[in-house]
Amino acid sequence: MPFEERKKPRITLIDVAQHANVSRATASLVIRKSPLVGAETRMRVEKAMRDLGYVYNMGAARLRAERSYTAGVIVPNLTNPFFAELLSGIEAVIDAAGMVVILGNSGDSAERQDMMMRRMREHSVDGVIICPAADTGPEFMRQFAQSGLPLVQALRHVSDEFDYAGADYAGGIAQAVDHLAALGHRRIAFAVHGPVHSAYNERVDGFRDAMLSRGLDPLRIIRVPNPVGEIAGAASLLFDGHQHPTAVICFNDVVALGLSAGLHDRGLRIGEDISLIGFDDVSDAETMRPRLTSVSTAPVTIGQTAAQLLLDRLSDPRREARRLVTRSVLHIRQTCGLIAVSALQ
């Protein structure tokens, strides 16, 4: 028998609809994950698809809809667990919308970011969620938006012209300062690292404002090296001055984990001899001993918010740009304690 005669006829959406005893339009809504279809009907159509072996022709659907059902996501650093949590939030919402994510890593390089954005355009993504590389200006965003590519800023803010999903960095830093001050700490340092961008500035400005509001020295800001492996060795920077800090707030949990190792190597007990607070509260905070007190910026929630902003933008390209900021919350664990009497002298 010739191969053509042995081929099974292709199952169509009409076949699925007839098998499930629904209209073709209803079957189409199920495939597109529309909320307009009831749960029982959805289950019946999905069972019919499985029974018949129906395979949705995404390529044809893209041609009909002039959409790729893909969302680009560009982040600056895939080694930081914070971005893994952000991505999980994005994917949950994008997947529920029947779309898939194309991920790019800019390495916080403006040149590589430009290349990644152009690759996204070549793959005809419907829109891009971007955590802009340092030194990204509004013009960079505009050139792609003007070509019809919807953009959402995540974590770092470049321009009010575009949707933004981020965290209340200054509010989180203020909570950390207030907690340490309540424990009696007056000499509080802020350990920063990485390139300067909006999230960096909001943290630093938040630290200075919170310290000044309590009459404390806002200038105890040290900069540790960017390579993670060198942060522990930078703990010595905390003790270069005449009066050593009794507590340290860290730019993120990566810095906190590195400094905790360096302080331990100096024979200091975290939470007793010196207090330590991280920022972002990623899952690694629970694995450190003593457990790390950290400001949660809810990266999963921010990811979900950014994805929803993109979906809303796709459904209504003319809507006004929105700025949605997630509240930061200090999670108190074991790395902060009452100031030692000796430290007051």
C-alpha cells in the first residue's frame, strides 16, 4: 500500500468539536485558554483532543493572528538566584496565557542588551519584559517601542513612558535601619556592589534618608567587589575606620552571604558580635546559619506583575503606562541582636 494511502487523515478542530459535542468556536476558546469557557466544557474538549490525538498547529495560528505567542525576557544576571525567582513568576502568568518565554541574559552590558533585543525582534516576540542594563537610557527603549514592540520594565526604571513593575527599595531599607536602631545600633554600614542603576540609587538614597531621619551617620557606605568569590575578603573594609560598625545592611543577599563568610573568618559571631541584614530574601536566606534576616522584595510577585502588565499592554496598546511597586517586608531571623556593651565604648 502506498505511503500516502497509509497516512491517517489529519484531525481538525471541527473533529474535536464534534467529538466533544460543542461548537468549533467553543473548542477554539479552550485551545486559547479563554476564561469564558466553563470548567466542565473545558475538560470535555481537552479529553476529546487527547482521544483523537489532536495537535494544535501553532504556526498556522500565528500566521492568522499575526502573533507569535512568545514573550521575550531579558535579565542582567542569571547567576543571582533573585532572577530565577523573578522568572518563575513571569513564566507562571505567561504560560497560563498560552504563551512561552524566550529568555536572554544581557550580562548588564548595554551592547549585549541591544543585540538581545534585536534577536527578540527577529523571533517576532509579541513583547519584551526587560530589566534594563546599567546606563540604559530612554532612547534605547523608544527605538524598539516605535517599531511596535511592547516593553515592560522590571526592577529597574528608565522612563515613565513604559510600564514598570518593581519593589519599594527605599521602604525596605528604612525597615532594616529601624530594626537595627531599635536594637540599639547607631553605627550602621551599608555594603553595596554592582553597577549603578535606578534600583541601586533607590537603595542608597533610602539608606541615607533613613539614617538621617534618626540622626545617624549616613556616610558609612562601603563598596565590595562584584565577583562573588571576592566578597568575603572585602569584610576587612568594614574595619578600616576608627569606629567600626556594629551592624551591616547589604545591597542584596549575595553580598550578605559573602560578608558573613568573611566575618566568620575574622572570628566574629553573626547576630552577637555584629548584626547583618540582607536584601531580596531569596530562598538561600534560609540555608545560611544563623538564618539571615533579610528584606523581602517578593521577586515572584514582581515577575507575575510584570507579565500581567505585558498581557494588558498586548490587549490594549494605547493604555497609559502604569507603575506598580510591590511593598518590601523585613523578615527577621537570627543575624541581628542587641548591640554588645563593649561596642558602645
